[in-house]
Amino acid sequence: GAGVSQTPSNKVTEKGKYVELRCDPISGHTALYWYRQSLGQGPEFLIYFQGTGAADDSGLPNDRFFAVRPEGSVSTLKIQRTERGDSAVYLCASSVTGVGVNTEAFFGQGTRLTVV
Amino acid sequence: AQRVTQPEKLLSVFKGAPVELKCNYSYSGSPELFWYVQYSRQRLQLLLRHISRESIKGFTADLNKGETSFHLKKPFAQEEDSAMYYCAPPGGGGADGLTFGKGTHLIIQP
């Protein structure tokens, strides 16, 4: 595809349920990032993949959050036992290599998660 | 980790007026800084990066090591500049990724 694609664009779930958010990065991009953006805040880093492995997952808020990228392309962010505080827009981004001086991150349109 | 501060949540200026969006950073070494922009109902996208010293859509940003700033400037604002602007260095959480400031909502009044 032409850009980073995230599905679904909107997700409403009940408190306590499990959700999966999907990200299709730009083809050939080895680096993939997940961010969470709450209302009125900038994107907050969650996890960074280089290929299939999570190079840095220090931004995941707790063990209810988990992400995978089994084949080095599509990634899934999984949230167990959702809480109302998890409501936010979840952004995915990819880049050719890790973000550095000359490397741009390309963002998806985000998944708006609402926990009721 | 590298951190940035955007002191203004909201900035409103009239069309044709100069614009300056402030960004201050707090880390040592050679900073690598970006400005990202998010227009209404569009995805977050790169506006410019300091290393390329380019001007995009009339915006420029100069790295001032003495003041530890990377302010975004445009001499004459246009209505289509209304958007959320985020200053970002790499370094979210660890050695990679981006750490974003909280953003400044720029509103250009006609």
C-alpha cells in the first residue's frame, strides 16, 4: 500500500474485554513503532520493533499491553482486560531503519479506542 | 533520554502575521530534532528536520544550542497552517523512536 494502514479506525469495547489493533507498515520498512495519544497530549511512545523483535518495549504501561510482529511486517497491539483509562488514539509508524538524523517516521491514521 | 518542551498549548495569530512555535530541549550532545504536523483529520507527518536545514511550506527552524531551542518560524501565516505541531527528538523510551512534545495547536484567524 501507499502508506501505513491501521485497522480498525474505531473500536468501542466494554471494560474488561480483550482487543487487538492491527498495523500494516510501509513495505520494506524494518522499523515499526506504536504510540498512544490521549486527548490534549502528544503521542506517547509504547514499543519499537526492529524486524521481528521488540527492540524497546519500555513504553508499555503494564503487562496488560503486548505487541507482536511475527514476520517483520504486520504488527498487532494487544490489550487485555481493558480499562477506561486505555481509551486513546493508538498510532502506528514505520521507518526504513530506526529513526535517526535523516530517517522519517511515517504514521498511520490511528485507531481510536473507546472503553466503556 | 532526550526531552522537549513546548510551552504553548495554543497559539492564535492572524493571517499574514509572523508565527513562532517554541520548542526547548534538554539533553547534552548533538541533538537531532524534528517538527511534525497534524492537520485536521489527517495523519501525523514530518514537516522538517533540523539536519536538512530546509524550508517547508515557508517554515524554518534553527537549532540554537546556546538557548537549547528549536523554534519553528514562518514570516507570514496562512490559514492552511492551522494544525497541531509537535517538536520531537529521537529517543522515545530507549535509543530509537520519537519522543514528542505535548504539541502546540496553531490557529490562524482570517
